[in-house]
Amino acid sequence: MRLSNAISLFNQASSLKSSLLIANSFEDYFATLNKMKVIDLNQDSYRIDFLTLQELNSLLNTILSITRRHYRSFKNNEIVLRSELVRNFDNESFIKTTKEMSFWHQKDFSVKPMWVYTYEMVDDLNTYENRLVISALRRIELIIKNYDYYYAHQVAILENNLNKNDFSYASFLYKDNRILNANLLSKENASSKEIDEYILKLKAKIKKIQNTPFYLALKDIPLVIGKVAMTNIFKENHLYNKVYRFYYQTHQYLNQTLGDESLIDYSYFLIIKTLIKQGYQIKQDNLAFHLLNEKSIILATPIRFLGKDFNLELSYLKEKKAFLIKVINAWRKSDESTNLIYLHYSFNDNEVNLTPLKSGEYNNIYLYSYDKLWVYQNDQWSVAKFSLEQTDQDIIDIILKSFTNIIEGKDEIYATICPYCGSRYLLEENKSYHCLNCHKNYVILRKNQIWIKENI
């Protein structure tokens, strides 16, 4: 997730909490929710991203200035030297030297010290303030890496457009179909060219800083972790103060717990708004109004949505950090599917741990981190394709509609042949089918209407 997205997410989640936590009834809660507008995390992203990168450039210039005019600490370090190398020394060193008998040597009729205690002034770069500068540089590097990843993946590549081993008329390999072949690769890069060039400029500046004596002396020190403390240097030195303010202000955006909380609140709001937009009505009968906890806008009881063909039940699984969406056919109450949407705030791409799941109890499992989407199929995670031009609500809309996907197909045919894989090894109960070959489920709802429960 890019810094501009993270800031937008935290701001919107905070606004949601301020508005919804004061509600004390379903009427207040849903009335307030309906009034609030969905602000897409990527709204006007190009302009905001470029402004953010310019701010990072200014900050890198500040760090570059610090590498040339940095704060040092000076301290006295006690050492032992030959006496002829010391012209004078203080009383404390003299007294300590007199007590060290091994330092003294008798020659003729006099006793003189061969060695003496003294002090040398040590110039130390390893200060708290300088460690914070190095920590800030690493954070800037991470932020720029996220921007670089995002804009690099806006470029069209063949892997995203070509279906392997597809030789049908709908294939890009069918050369006579000019419409299909017209958009295989990017033709122009006007919108992101300026940002691409700016990112390269920032990377070069980071390399320049990393080659300075200041950075080389401190590159292996432990980084500052957690909230930063205000010191006199941060107060009085405008260069160090600018680095401090950046580190302090961006601290929350790297906090996984805070990020997950914001993402969950935003997503809950988005799912409800999307279902209402799709035409579902909220059923409030016999539900006690109370929130999951004092920090969350999520209702402790499931929300039930009534639709034309399907009824939905939305609840939150705290232990999984996931939304459970149960789908029930409005006419055949025994036909239902169970779906899971995991959410993960990911400021660093490497943070998402996609471990295998025990998925037998769910029809569809998604993991959404708001710039990436994964689908759990055949006991493994697969990256799902979507356009970067799609809004957050567009993606949620498609995910929710995939749970109620009805496709026309001859019921006499698919009563004996799996519409997913073509197998005839089926288990059937009251027109609800389970394929023993691909382990997918479907229902023949009415004549030529098939509910595809699982993602294809």
C-alpha cells in the first residue's frame, strides 16, 4: 500500500468512527451510514502521489544536508599513554597514576612514571538523533519501493492478457481478430511517465546518501523502533526537526494493528454500502443494537440483507480478521453458500503470509489488501487480476456478485455434467450438486438457471 492510500484509509476510518460510534440505535446507525459518501482510496491518486514524492525528495535533500553537517557527541575516553607523550594531565588522572605502582620506574635516585592515565576526546556519530536519520532513510526507501511497484504494474504485459494454450476464436493468438490484438501492450505512458522518472531520481538520491561517510559509519546500527522521543537537537535544529516530524507522522502507517483496524472499519462500511447499492434491503427485526467493541464500528450481531433472488447475512469473525457472508436462496431456503473475505493491511509487500487454509467449510475465500487481491482455489492462493482503474467499491461489488452468480444453461445437460470441469461424477441432493472431480458446487434453481456457488 502506498503512503497516500494509507493516509486516505486512516483519515476515512477515523471519520467513520467519529460519526458511527455515537449511534445508539439501528435507525441512527444506518441513517448516518447512508449519508456518508464512499471516498475511494485511489481517488485523484496520480496528483496526490506526485505531491507525496516531491515531499520525499525535499526530505532526502534534508538528510543529504545532515550527512554534511551532522550533530556529533563528544566524550572523554580514559586511556593509558607513555608519560613522554603527555604534556599535562588533570588532578584525577595524576592521583590515579600515583596509585598504579606498575606504572612507575626507578632510575638513579628518582622515581618517574613510564605510563600515565589521561583522557582523549572521542567524536561519536552514533547518537539517538543520527540513528533516527538512518531509520527515516530506510522508511523513505520502503515508501518509494511501494510507489515503484505500483506504477511498474500499471504497464500492460503479455502474461496478464494472454490465456495459455488458448487457440479458440476468442484467443489473442487468433491474429485475424484485430480488436483482441490491439491492446496487448501499453502504447503510451503519459500519465505515469513523470512519476516513473521522479522515482528513478529519488532512487539515485538514496544511493548518493548511502555512499556518504555518515551513512557508511552508521549503516549497521540498530534502527529506532516505536515512537520517537523529542530531544533538544530535534527541537533546535531545523534539519533534524524535519526528519523527526516525518518519522513521527508516518509511524502509525507502519503499525499493522492500527492498519488492520482502519481497513476492517472501512471495508465493513464499503460492503454495507455496496449491498444497499445492489438493491438489498436491511432486515432489522429482533436484533439488539450493540457494537463489537468500543474501538470498532462493527455490529456484534449479523446484519441480514433481503434481495430478489438471494438473502445475505454479514458478520465479522474477530479471530480470523475476516468477514463471513452467508448467501441463502430466497426461494429455496435449504440452498446456501458460505463465503469468507480476509482483510490485511499491507504497507510492506512482504508482510502478507499466504498460508494454506482448511477451506472445506467455505465456498469462496478472498484475501483483499486494497492494492492486491488473492483467491483461494485448489488448496492454494492465486493472484486475481483486476484493473488499477477500478475503485474499491467496484472490486467489492464484483466480489459480492460472485457469491450470487446465476448463469443460463440447459438444466437437463448440467443435471448430469459438471458446468465447471465437464465431469459426470456428481453427488446430487434436491437439485444441489457437488462434483467429485473438481469439488465445486452448484444448484439448478429453476429451468435453465444455474447458481454457480464457487469462483471459476
